[in-house]
Amino acid sequence: MCYSLLRPALFALEAEVAHALSLSLLDAAHALRLDRLALHPPTGRPVQAMGLTFPNPVGLAAGFDKNGAHVDALGSLGFGFIEVGTVTPRPQPGNPRPRLFRIPEAQAVINRMGFNNEGVDALLENLARSRYRGVLGINIGKNFDTPLERAAEDYAACLRRVYAHADYVAVNISSPNTAGLRKLQAEAALDDLLAKLVAERERLSDAHGRRVPLAVKIAPDLDDAEIQTIARLLLKRGIDAVIATNTTVARPQVEGHPLARETGGLSGMPLRAAATRVVRMLAAALAGALPIIGVGGILSGDDAQEKLAAGATLVQVYTGLVYRGPALVSELIRATATGLPA
């Protein structure tokens, strides 16, 4: 479990191969109970949000475990919550490989995965075998070949399938890697989508006797007016949380790097300031009415505290794990244990 020793070997591999190998090694360590010997996550600060109790405010972002196949091992790292997906109604292969690129000089990753996943049925089968009992979010999206005008049908289909298995459901309308998806953030399209999903949630709530919170994940590449509009619609439609943010299509901080021209979303350290800006603007617009999950460029305890200070209630990591490994989780739990920095 000493990631500093493993990292050079992993970074010598193609990024997507290394990611799959990392998850396999983590699963093996968990099966052999080696993670219990090597990892001792600290006790965190419990947080109340979306009507749920999180044992600590540090979560795993969607995309790391798309098919919910590794939640037991990932849960052993100490996360306060895990978000799996993005999952679509039907399986899809995603974009052609290579589609995942590391930029170590900038502690960044570019991905154009394209919602590659085995479909919602496979995800639920994986979760049924899991023993994880922590807070679980399921991130849902649309299939790439579903026309945008019918996107709500895909989201509603996923919502129905995952409803009984999720502590909250995240609606991903902000990936840059599915053509046209970000158009769902526009005012009319978003209002229509949210209205349909909230109505579906109410039907499911009556059927299951349980109200599952809905969160919406937005992009960092929005202007001030767009952020204000989204905040207003979230409140209007009774959404329970907002996740800020997804990856960025901007490249100023890696300009000139050989990989900077690769299409896809940029994550990691270059995203930190943009994501924090969106968190801060949402916090002002929402005035505490909704919790904000801050994600983007969190590679240290200070980065997590920055998101909390900007107005986030919870934080999530992904790229930070690529560069820092499991020890980052414990560092973030300790850093967020006392709330906002002094």
C-alpha cells in the first residue's frame, strides 16, 4: 500500500491501464486484509447534508469506479461517501482509446472517456455483491446516441433503476465528452429536465416510501450569469445539492504542453481555481439553501479547506488520488476535521 513506491511503475503504463491495475491491486489488498494493516484513516467530522449523515466530508468523485465494482476496497480508504458512475441505461464502450492522459508537471489529467460503462443493470449487480454500507451516490447520464431532446428519458430510466440502491443520485449534465451534453445546462433545457426528474422522484418516493436526494453536477466553464441561472433553477425545482465542478475544456495552465491539445476534460491542479470560483459564486447565490459538493484540484488538505472556505459542505477527489494515492484521503479527513480554517 506504499503508493510512492508503486507510482513510478504505474506511471510507466498507459494511463487507463494503470487505473485498472490500481483498482485490481486495491481489491487484492482488501481481500487479503492488507489495507487494514497499512491504512488507519482518522476519525473525521460528521456532516449533515441532503438529509444524510456523512461520517466525514471527504468523498470519492464519480468516474473513478464507473461500474460500482470496487466500492468495498475504496470504502476501506476512509471516504465519508463514494459516488459511482457515471452510468447510462445501456452499456456503451465510450470513446476510442487512448482517451486518458496524465500531465505530471501540472498534476493534471485529461480524459475523454465518454461515459464508458457496462450499463445500469451491471452496476446494480456489482452493488448487490458489495458489503459497503457507507453513503453511496450514483451518478447518472444519458447514452451517447440518445438525442438531446430525449435525454430526460435516459435520466429518468436510470433514476428508476438506481433509486432503491442510492443514498443520493447525481445528475451529470456537464461532461464535455458526450456531444451536446452541456447544452442541458442552458436555462430552458435544464428547467425542463429538472422538472421531469423531480416529478419522477416524487412518484418513486411514494412507491418506495423513501425520498432520495437529487444532486446536479455542473461545469466549471460557466459565466456568472449562467451560474446565477442554474442556482435559481435548482432552488425552483427542489434539487437537494449541487456538485461543482466537472472537468474543464480550458487549457491556459497547461498551454504549450504536448498533451494540451488533446480533446477532453482537464482535471487536477489546473482546475482548482476555476472550480473554487464556481463554488464561491454558488454559495453566494444559494445563501445556504443547498449544500455544495466542491470538487476540482484537491491535492492537499489546504485545497480541501479552500473549497470549504468558499462555501462547500462536502468535497470530492479523483485526480488527487492519481498523484497522491490513498494517503491523500487521510490527509483530507484530518484537514477537514475542524471545519473551516482558522
